[in-house]
Amino acid sequence: MSDDTIHLLKECDSGTKTAVNSIKEVLDNVSSETLQGILTDSVQEHEKIGNEVHTLLSEYGESGKDPAPMARAMSWVKINAKLLNDPSDETIAALMTDGCNMGIKQVATYENKYPTADKKAHNLAKKLISEEQHLLEELRAFL
């Protein structure tokens, strides 16, 4: 096990938590049952990936990583400001699309930054990116 493995897993942990928090922030504003289901399913998938990350971190005697407080605050402000002006499903889909793109970019960046991370860590990073891409595809119908 290398330090890269721990760093990559911690960034994946932070990413899953950020995604879950952001999705939960908008759920009460969703009017479409279909969009509600898509977002709820995505929360469950992100939590599942997060649990797999936690299991590996525990095996290595490490704990997870929470998203940076400033990043969480900025995300909350952005989401709530946009929803205050336009609480439509289209706005929610646009916000979530931005979040997916940011998540894909961040996880891919960390995969490249930590090349000696073990295969399990890279597989979880790829799984997280795949979930973000899947959510992006499903959100397109609401844009």
C-alpha cells in the first residue's frame, strides 16, 4: 500500500459525501417524480461507493475525509441562491449537471495525481466517475 492509495481513497470519500450532500440539498424542491427517483437512486449509489471506500480505508487503518467546509458553504449558497430565483426541475438538473462535471474532473485529477494507488482504489475512483457520468446522462432530459 502506498500513500497514493490513501490519498486517492480519501478524495473519493470526500467526493461521495459532496455528491450526497448536494443532491439531498435539492431533493425537497424536485417536482418530477422521475427526477426525484433518479436523484434518490444516485444518492444510494454514492452512499454505496462511499461505504466501499470506508471499508478499504478501515482496512488500512485510516479514516475518511470530509469535504472542505468552505467548499460545502459555497455549494450551499450556490444551490440555494439559484433555487430561490428559479426552483424548477430544469434549474435542479443544471445544478446537478455542474456538480457531476466538477466531480468527474476532480476524481480524474486525483487519479492522475496518485498513479501508484492500488488497483482497488483506482477501481473505486472509476466507479465514482462512472456514477457521475450515468447521472449526467439521466439529467439531460430535464435540461
